[in-house]
Amino acid sequence: MLRARAEAGASAEQAAAAVRRRMNAMGKELSDAEVEELCEDEVFSSGRHYGLSFGERARLAHLAFCTLRCELEIIQDYADDPEVTEIMVNGCDGIFVERGSESFRADRCFESPARLEQVIRRLAARVGREMNDLNPIVDARLSDGSRVNAVHSNVAIGGPILTIRKFTSSRLTMDELVAKGDISREASELLKLLVECAYSVFVCGGTSSGKTTFLNVLSDHIPPRERVIVIEDSAELKIRGHENLVRLEAKSANAQGKGAVSIRDLIRSSLRMRPDRIIVGEVRGAEVIDMLAAMSTGHDGSLSTGHANSPAGMLGRLETMALSGGEYPADAIRGQIAEAIEIIVHLARTQDGRRRVMRICELDGYRDGAFALSDLYRFDPARGELVRVSKLKKTDKLAMKGRIDGLLEIYSEPR
């Protein structure tokens, strides 16, 4: 199978090279339709391909066309497929694709590591970056918002690595998550109420657990009259229903090492924009200090995400990130975390590929050297759903919104 994929990649490149020679001999610009016709003519008339079926020749002609005219060459089809969520290229002969909740190995490959590197360099050039021995890692964003990460072969032993995380134009709602069984109706109603009433919510989970999707869903319940500032490393969130919306995106340094704008820079700047809510797509480093400061100084209802395998693990990571940003007393950092964050939602990707809400926790301060973290809801594997564990302790913001009576009636003592 591996040999067949390699031969298919080489044949597509050979056909593309032959068509390229014919195009150069013509000495004029050709339309995509004309190039596609040349590819078909080359593959169907060449004696090298007589052993292939009609379908195999048609596919080979298509791959040759992609090699000549598509930005992503032979993986362009997967980038154009709305059902594909991830494209993972492990060297020139290992292309894996995630469609829905399942991953499979593609039946195609790049002709050589040099060809794959050419695709990566083309993507990097679009954002003013270079990938070479001195700059072996590239992060970029495609025009459709998809996130790209590439690693040079001097770091990746098996050849250049390219990973594309796609983001679809459509997005889920809370009702759709309930219908899919990713969260219970009762828990969803509580979260919607907490976001509306300006509780600060932090979403955590592992890679590809649905954090960005869930942050989008939560943002739907911010009152539309409020001014929202969105800060991201690469623009992925799709905030809707807010006219007074500002979107900020961090910027990497250019090839000369200049022009970088960090998440931390953007958070500091956002405080001068009179925000009602600040949404930080993901915190990864010292910017957590500024985010916590903003959440603790009048910017209630802020939302963010982070990588962690549990709510307690997320608190530990936030502490570590904050301490890495300067020499601060650990207890002071922990106290600020406890003051800034009120609700933690933990997501996980289960063995069947589903992304579920596993826990909803309340952070009720930092006392006696420990975070006062209690579960409001926890996923029960036996029942296959979120089960209420305890009632909310912090009800002051609900009272201010005049929503406390209904809450206490619905979310009183555990059943």
C-alpha cells in the first residue's frame, strides 16, 4: 500500500512536469479549465498509464492539476471538504485525515520531502514567515481561518510535518449540543444564565476536545448590548449577535524578527477600549497575569480557554504560567486566580470520538492553602449524562440581575 501511494504521488508529479513543459512551450497564460484539459490529455494519452483503469487515470489527472494549480497541491481536496476537520501530513508519504470523528490514512502522498517543503514555504510566505534551518517551526492561518503548523525536517526526523486544523463556517448552538448529548439541558440552562449574569467562565480540556466550539456557544449568551473584545493567537472564534465587537489577533515576528504583537500586548491594550467582556481564545503563557488582572478589576463575565486534563490541573497550569511571567508570591497568584475565575467547564473527547462536557465546577476562593473547588455537575458514565452534585454558592450576580429566586428553585439541593 505504501509503495502504491508513493508511485501515485510520483506519477502525478511526472504528469504535472510534462504538462508544465507543454505550458511553457505555449508561451501564454492558461485558465484553470485549459490546464485541467492538458492534464487529462497527458494522462489519458501517455503510454505510461495504460495499465490504469479509467477511474485511476481520472484521479491521476486531477492530482496532476492540483499539483500545478492548487496552493496545497495533492491535499487541496481535503482542505476543500467541509466534513474534514484535520489534515496531518507526517512526512511526504504519511497523510492522515480526520473527517467527523474518524481518522483515516489518505491514498496519496507527496512525491518527495522537497515537494512538501515547497507547499509549507508557500503557506509561510503568505504570512511573512520563512521555514528553514534557522526557523524550523511555522504557525500560520489560511484565508478560511484554518490553523497551520509546520515543522522543518531538521527537527522532524521522518521529514517535514504539516498539520492543518480546519474551522467550518457553520457553528453549533447550545440547543444542538444538548440534542447531541454533549451536555444536559439542565446544565446548559445554568451555564447560559451564568454567562448572561457576567460570571467569569474558564473552559479547559485536552487537544481537540471542543474548547473553541464551546467558547463560541457560551458567547451567544452575552447580552447583545455589551461591548465585547476578542483576543486570539490566531482568529478562530466566530462571535455573532454583537454589533459592538472588536477582534484582535496576535502577530508573529517577520523573517527579520520584528513586528511581533503578543497576546499580552493585546490584553493590555484592550483595557483601554472600555470593554464589557474580554474573551481570550486561549492562554498559554505569561499573558495569564494580565488576563487575571483584567478579570479581577471590573471586567466581569470574561471567557477564556486553556489546555488541561481536569479543573484542578487547569488551576495548577494557570499558577505555573503566571509564575513564569515574573517573580510573584505564589499565594498572591493563587488568590488572584480564585478572585478572577468563578466557573470552570471541563471538556473531554471520549473513546467514541464525541466531545462532552465532563464537569462544571465552581471556584469559591482560596482558603487554607487550597482552592475551594466544588463540582456543580459531573458526568456519570453509568447514566451517560451530567448529574447535579451541588448547588451554586456565589449568587450575588444573579441577585443583581433579579434572577436568584428562579435559580434557587431550580438548582437547589441535589436530587
